[in-house]
Amino acid sequence: MTKTDKTPLPTAETLEQKWYVIDASEQRLGRLATEVASILRGKNKPTFTPHIDTGDFVVIINAEKVAVTGKKRFQKVYRRHSGRPGGMKTETFDHLQNRIPERIIETAIKGMLPKNALGRKLFTKLKVYAGPNHPHAAQQPETLTLNTIPS
């Protein structure tokens, strides 16, 4: 087998990582999370390789304005545990959105990433902010709307 018969894998030199800004205001939580998880993994690129980080950076703004349908605002429950006996804490979507709106989007997207070291590395490329401002202007991020997300 010659060297030309092998499939070329993306390397740090050949891989181009972009920055995207997505406005979460009035977006459905699940629809937004699936698209962002796909961009973080790099599934929208022709160079996608399952075991290599080929994804882009994503900055989500206006996390406090993300929407859910039906009665999920009052019925969806987020759980966390302190590790101590009786340490289970539960919180509704509405209460968590008032307290830490970034965590809702982060939890939804993290659940859609691989459960291994690669998934943890990909999760660090997600930046979520409650308001319209973010400190990543120096990276010159490209603005995406849910309809124009590359797929």
C-alpha cells in the first residue's frame, strides 16, 4: 500500500477553526442544542473525523431568552447531587433560568456530545453568556442564525 492510498487525516496545520456567534433569544432549546453540538463536533465540515476535534468555537448570547414549548417551563426539572446522603437538589427550568440561564444551554449541549475525553475537550469550545455582550470580539466571530447554520 502506497502513501497515496491512505485517507488523509486533518492535522493542526490543515484544520481551520472558526468562531461563530449565535443569538439564543426566542430559539427552541433542543433545536438550538442539536445544531450547536453538530458545529462543536465539526459534523458540518467535509473533514469530519469522529476521533479528532475538527469542530469550531461557538459563542451563544442571550441565554436568558431561550424558549421551551408546552409546560416544560414549570415541569422540566434539573437535578444535581452534592455526593452526600440526601444531597439531591432539584430545580425547575423557570427557576434555573432566573438564577443561572447559561447552565440550561450548557447542560442541553453537553448531553449531545460524546461521553469521553474528546467530548470534554469539545465542551470547552462552547461559550455561553446570559446577555447580549461577550468578550470574544477579538476572534472576529461570524454571526449565525438557526436557519443559516451550515449543515
